[in-house]
Amino acid sequence: MVFVGHSATRTGAPISLLKIIRWFVNNSSFKIVVVLNAGGPLCSDYESLTETHLWNSGMRLKWPLPGLHRLMVRRRQLGILRKIKEHRPVCIFNNTGVNGKLISLLKAATAAAVVSRIPELEAFMRRNAYDGSVQEVIWCSDHFIAVSEAVRRNLHARHAVPLDRISVAFGACDVEERLAPGDELRRRINAAGTDAIVCGCGTMDWRKGYDLFVQTAFTVCQRRRRSDIKFVWIGSPVTIETGIEYDYEIELLGLEQNFFRTGEVDFPSRYFAEADVFFLSSREDPFPLVMLEAARQGRPIVCFENSGGAAEFVDGDIGALIPILDVNGAAEAIIDLVDNKAKAREKGMAAALRSRAYTVERMCEKINRLVLRAVHMRRERETVLL
């Protein structure tokens, strides 16, 4: 069985794929091989589990003879295909809607069944559809696994995938227990004991609503004069491309004492455990794992309606659903939870309880059943053709 991922970055889809592969290595009889389009900090984790290949390794190196460079890369990729063919895989498990070119090559080389787990919504897919890659995933896949009902509806409505070819398997949280809150984050941002902490998490981009997180912080801390509430964004290393304008905006809004970024963190749950509220500011998020992880730590969650899979988990019992892009509404909900600690505690306890249903075991058992069914159906079709 071949597992195919887009990259090894410390983001939702690669982290989920790593969990799925680990489960299959430990609980199935499949021989597992991994192919990643690109590398990242999780590469060593993949390699520790099973044979792992980087498809585009070396693509960005500058060679004095570009033609020779392309030849060397192509030769190495053909070598990967040969190794995979030797394993005679019965299934290709694709973990993204934008891996079409690679999936087409693997399917042609192996004739295996293709099951595509789609952890993306429309804006991301359109952004990556310039080379026809999304359409190739649609053409090549025997069955689709959507990470939420929102993803399932999008595949059907915008990509004409029949509903009977799409199953839903929600994402999972593998932090099983609630952590005892420490004070690492509070010390890091120099927060007083009476200050409240609001956490967000993800890459600093349009889909994750980093700008909406900043605007909400400004509304709470400056317009509502709540200097006792600190906003912390976890994740996404700051670079020249992402950092300069954002740093300037924080200064411009006068948020230097109330807005902080941690950069990428290996284990964000330990910071969620210190927070008072988790604010999921995403405009588009299929089914964010950080939402489950924050819920597992007993944090009430504020998020936007119609932003993806969050509304399939969050309701008034565990937090607040705010009309999409309504920064003022988000600010009001956050202040309400900070000022009503008993309410926040009750919603947080309900969130922790709800999150316990979203286990890696349950997710992977369903994926395994769908993989076995896809393999069986493909073998039946091949028998008929013979």
C-alpha cells in the first residue's frame, strides 16, 4: 500500500497522514511505502515508520546545467517508481486534492485502487488547480474520504463527484488526556496572573484568518479597552515574507503589549492548556485538528459559521458560533467568556468531553474499511474484464 502526501510540514494534513500511517503500520498486514511530494520537519517521523521517498527532492537546487539537473531528477523519480512497482501495491492512499500529477503516474505504474482523502476546501483547491492537478485527482480516484461534511458537499457541488463515492471520516486528536496547566506561555509573554489568554493557531494566511485574529485583538484590547486580555498566535514561523508587514501592523494598532506570536511549536496542546479561550479565526478550514486539541484541553471555542467543518463540532454548548467575518461578534463572545469564568469552565468541560469521540483509532478503523472495500471492488471489476 502506497501512502502519498503533499509535504512533511508541521500542519494539519501531514500530521494526520502520519497518524494514519502509524496506525496502518501497527494494525494492518499491508506493506507500507510513503511518497511525499516535498519534504519538511516531519520527514524523520515518516522515515522512522517505514520506507519513505521524496518525489521532488533536489528540484530547487541550482545546477550549472539545467538540462542535466532535470535528467537527474527524472532518473531518480523513475527509480522510485520502479521500487514501488516491485512492491505490487493494491492501493494508493492519497492525502490531498492537489497531488494529481503524482497520483496519475503512480496509478499508471501500478494499476492499484486509489483512495483520496481530501482535507481541503474550495479556495485552497482553486489556488492549486492551475496545472490540472485537482482534476487529475478526481479522475484517478476510486473513492474519496472527506474530512467533514463541508468537504463532502464541496466535492459534490463543485467537482461533480457522486455522493456515493464520498465517505466522511472526521479528523482525530491523539492527545488523550487533559494536561495540567503550566506557566510556560504566561512567562513567555510576561502575562500577569489575572490576565486572560486567547489562543489561535495555524499558518499566517488568508484561510486561517490571521488578519481576522489581529482585528479581533484590536477590537478587544483597544476599542473595548481590555488590556487584561492577551492574544497569542501559535505556529507558522515568521519570515521576511510574512513577518515585516504583520509586525508593522501590530505596532500601528498599538498591540505590542497584548499580541504575541510563538512561532512553530512541537506540542501546542501545552499552550492550549494555559489559555482561557481558543479563537478559531479561519475563513476556510475543512476540519481543523487544533480545534480538537484545544477542546481536549477544556478550552471553550469561538469560531465562524460557514467556514468549513468547525460548525460540525462547535455549537453553543462548547463555545460560540459567530457569523462569518463578524469581528465585533467574535470580540463580544471572547469578552463574555473571559468575564464569565463559570460559563467558560462549563463550555470547556463539554468541549473536552465531546472531543473524546474523535480518536485516531476510530478514524483509522473507518479508513481501513474504506480501503479494503475499494481494493475489493477494483478486483471485482478486473475479474469481470478478464
